[in-house]
Amino acid sequence: MGSVCRKILRNKHLDAVTGDTSLSRCLGVCDLTFMGIGSMVGSGIYVMTGVAAKQHAGPGIVLSFIIAAVVILMVMASYTELAASLHRTGSAYLYMYLTLGELPAFIVGFASLLLIILGGATNSRAWSAYVDSLFEDAVANFTMTHVASWDVGPPIARFPDFMAAGVIIAITLVVSAGAKCSSWFIGVFAVINVLILIFVSIVGFIYADLSNWTNPDTGGFLPFGWQGIIRGSAACFWAFSGFEVISMAVEEARNSHRDIPLSSVLVLVIVTILYVCTSASITLITSYVNIDAEAPLPSAFATRGLPWAHYIVALGPVCGLTTSMVTSLYGFSRMAYTMADDGLLFTAFSRVDSCSQVPLFSILFSGSCMALVALFFNIADIITFSVNITLINYALVAACVIMLRYKGSPNKELITVAGAEHRESEERVAGGLKHKYRRLQFIFRCQPGRWPNIALGAMVGCMLVVAMLLMLGGYKHWWTLVSALVFLLFMIILLLSMGAHHQVKRESQLQIPCVPLIPSISMFCCLLLLFANSTVSGWIGTLITLVITILIYICYGYRHSK
């Protein structure tokens, strides 16, 4: 039993992660920036803006987007440090493998692959429905009348959606042509999307009415108070998701050490400005009470007698969903490629086409699965577990940054990370107690790197308790607030104890400042959002995904792991 536990929890060594790759290093800063924008500026901004403004924050949605951007900045910082330092695709899966072990890495990786398949299929059906709505549902009516229709019930769709399957097949062919072709394709649609949001902002400011922000009858700028701003930021958070595609592309970046951080910063700055300007313009052009939560931009223009703008804005969701599908196929193929290279998936997923220099089988497999699911299933209402998996991934990646910073080398051996060598002296051992705190050795009498891991685990436990107290117990009971403050105090003490230990210093590698503080805040925010947005169906879906993933690991991954 002990040998089994050691095997399923074994870590990939840092010196095994090299910059060598079979993929083509053809992506520059512009390519990565467009990929990030295309992935983040999906259909979410066209829906979340209405939900957050009408139901949570009112005109204060501007502040909600800024708060959400700050949280995403901390999450992105963890992804950026690891991607730029390791030069290896795989994203959260790889980072788990380096720190928590093989089984946790497989769970994160396979769950992400499943989520990408279902998410891509859902986006394709949304794309089909949106395009069809522009033609008064002519395609759906023709299919149900002359081809086939049935009424089995969810999750089976009422009719086969050939348009959804067709757009997935077309995008699969584009992604199969190579990384450069994918980046250009994303870039074109991303530019159109950005121009549409700029158009919305300019027209909104031209027809702005400041009374929509100051009218006391509707609550002024903060009609729901600061609690509404916080709730709104939780909704706005999802409009920023998708940045992980940049870390997925690290193995195809020309200079990953420079291009990954630079493109990440550019993407976040551009997207934040677009979101803030868009949300400000629609709440200035009309009162938030008149906004249609399902179609905020067209409804805002319609209330000011500008129906012609609807036809321009209509292109936005189509472009956003298109780029989301491209990045879904791209992300699946790169993560499956890395997992197969480690022996945890079939070797066919790791084969790279000599012509296009992309994992062709992985792309074709994911495209086929997405098209098949989109053709017969309507799963938009049953993949609520995607929220849980995404937030758990974000929190775990932040934890990985902390663990790798304090990963000790008790034998003072030469450590190699992506080809860069670093020696630790007797006086400065990563994970060891700092010299000025040597009097506390009787407390932290552990091997180098052990106490920071213990403190991190305890701190995560405290975070979970605080999140449950605040989100489930609410702010109405004094005992929940007092209990939360006590656990917050424990968290601060544990954080300070980690800061008393040496970190790994890599002069040639990107390292974000204020570790472990920034990753810890990032984890805490993600856990708060996890409990704030959790549903029973979401946790049931998460549990089912976990069971399926473990069974697949037992049947294949455990025996074939390299």
C-alpha cells in the first residue's frame, strides 16, 4: 500500500522540465496578446454586464470590473511566473505534477479536458442559436420540420444541431493548420470584437446622460451599496476567464521568458479598459433599471432610439463565441499532448504532425467529440460544475507558486529549471529558516521546505473555514464574524511563519514579488467565490467528474505513467 501511495503522489522533478519541444516556436507577443484577448473577450461581456449592472451593482459595475481585474491580476501572476519559468505547456496540470503529485495532477488535467469538451460544445450551440436568431430561427424550424426532431428531455436536444457541429468541424480544420494559423484566425475575430466594444463605448459616451449615475430615485451611483459592488465583481470575474490559453502556448512562444509576461500584462490592461468603458457607457446611456439582463447592449441602445446600433453590436457575441471555440480546441490539444507525453494518456495524443507541427490527433479527437456532443446534446444547464473546477484550478496554481518557492534541496545539489542552473549555499537553503530567525529553530525543526508546506496546508484549511462562515453563515450573526476574525488571525500568523524561511532565488527566471502574500490573497478570493457561487448541482457534477477521472487513472494512467 505504501508503494502505491508513493507512486500516485510522486512528483515530476524540476530538472525533468526542459525547454525542448517538438512544437513550432512561432508565436510572438502580438500573437499571444490576440490569443489572450480572443479567449477572454468572449460572449461573457455581452451578458455579464447586464446581469451585474441590473441585479447587483447598478452604475457601480465600473468598480466591480476594477475589483475583478485586481483579483484576476493576482491569479494571472501565478500562471505567468510558472509558465515563463518552466517553458512547458500543460498549465495547471504540469504545475500540480511538480508539487502535489501524479494523481492530483491527473485529476486537474483530465477534469480540465472534460470541461473544455463540454464548454466548446456549449459555445457552438450558443453560436448556432445566436446566428439562427438573426434569421428568425429559420434553420431550427427547417430542421425540426423536414429533418428530425424528438422530445426526450434534457440533456438530449430537441433536434440535431447541424450548424453547431459544422462550425466546430470548420474551426477544427483551422486549428489543425498550425499554431500561427490559429493565432491569425483568433486575431482577426479579436480585432472585430475589440472594435465593436470601442464603438459601444464611443456611442455610449456621446449619448451619455450623467443623471443616470446621480438620480436619487434609482439609488444613484451605488444603488445596492458596497455589498452589491462585491457581488457584482463576482459576476464580472467570469468575463476575465480564459487567460490560461497564454500559459498553454508557452511551448510555442519564440521567447517565453519575455513574451508570456508581456502579453499577459497587455491582455489584462486592454481587456480591463474595454470592460470598464463598455460598462460605463451602457449605464450612462440609460438607467440600469431599463437594461435587459440577457441583452444589455442592444437594449441600452434601443432605449435611446438607436436601434440601428443593434446590427453592429450583434456581431460581438458571434466573434466572441468563435474565438472561444478556437481557444478551446487549442487548449485541449496542448494539455492532452503534455499528459500523453508523460504516459498518462494514449501516446497518439502526443504525436506531432511533421508538416503543421501541432498535435494533430489531439486536435481532431477533441473537435470530433465537441461536434458530436453539440449535435445531439444541450448541456448548458448541467455544466454548472465548470465554475467549481475553474476556481479550484486557480487556487491550486497559486498554491503551487508558494510550494515551488520553498521547495528545499537538503543535499545542496545542483538544481536545474528549464536549463538554468542555480546553486544553494550552506547559509541559504531554499525552505530553510532565515538566519535572523535562528532562535526559533526549536519551533520550526523540520527539513528544508517542510514547514512552509505544513503552514500552507493549515492556511488553506483556515481559508475554507472563513469562506464557509462568511458565505454560508452570512454577516448577520456576530459569532460568524468573530469566528472568521479568529481564523483570519491564524492565517496571518501562518503567513508570517512562511515568510521567515528562505525562498528559491532564480536570477534568470521571472518571479513575482510579495510571495507568499499575493498567491495567498489569490487563493482566498477564489475560495470565497467558490462558496459564493456554489450550487448543489455544481458539487454533484464535480463529484461525478472526480470519480470518472480517478477510474480512468486507475485503468490506464497508473500503469502507463513514465
